[in-house]
Amino acid sequence: MLKLINATEARTGTTIIVEGDAYTVRSNDISKTGKHGASKCRIEAIAIIGGKKKVIAVPGHERFEVPLIEKRKGQVLSISESTVSLMDMESFETLDVAFDEEVKDQLEIEKQVEYWDIEGTKIVKRVL
């Protein structure tokens, strides 16, 4: 179940869905309401998967979905070019998961990692 927030409530560090992708808010500049108008928000956000930067300008009443992010632990079984095969430490199921470029050099077989499940999309975020 997704939670909805107004653009004015998107604080630094909040995760929102923009055009189907999960982004973390870096800054939110809110202009004051004028004599006739509503407040405007200029939101700078970084994609959780891919690290792409996006700047969006929206009315303050615009609503964003807040995705459910589940942080889980897994153990690396094998490593390929773009994915890593890992075993979930709670359910013991085997998964093929993409990984961030920052953790690529730290990945080793049998190491434990933290992976995030963002509305069904999984990505390895850090090596434990």
C-alpha cells in the first residue's frame, strides 16, 4: 500500500515516486503563496536506482506516492557483470539482484550485503 504526500511535505531524505521510479529528495524549495496563487515547489531528487538527478517544479498541492522500501540482508553466492546471485538470510530463497556501481568493487562471494526491495524492484545498496 502506497502513502501519498503533498509536494510541500517532501522533506530532504524522503523517498517519492516520479514517473514510475523511486527518487530520494535532496532539496525542496517552497515558494510562498501569492495574492492569487498557490505555493510552488522546486524539488531536486536523485534516483535510488541509477543515481540520475531530476529537478521538478510542481504546485504545492501536487501529490506524490511514497514507496514502501524493505531493507533485507543476503549472502552473495555468485557475481556476474550486472547482477549478483544472493541468498536471503531470512527466507533462504535465491535471488538475482542488480547492484549499485559504488558497491561493485566490494562484492565478494560469501560476503553479506544489504539489498533494498523498492515496490518489487531489488537492488544491492551496501556490503556489510
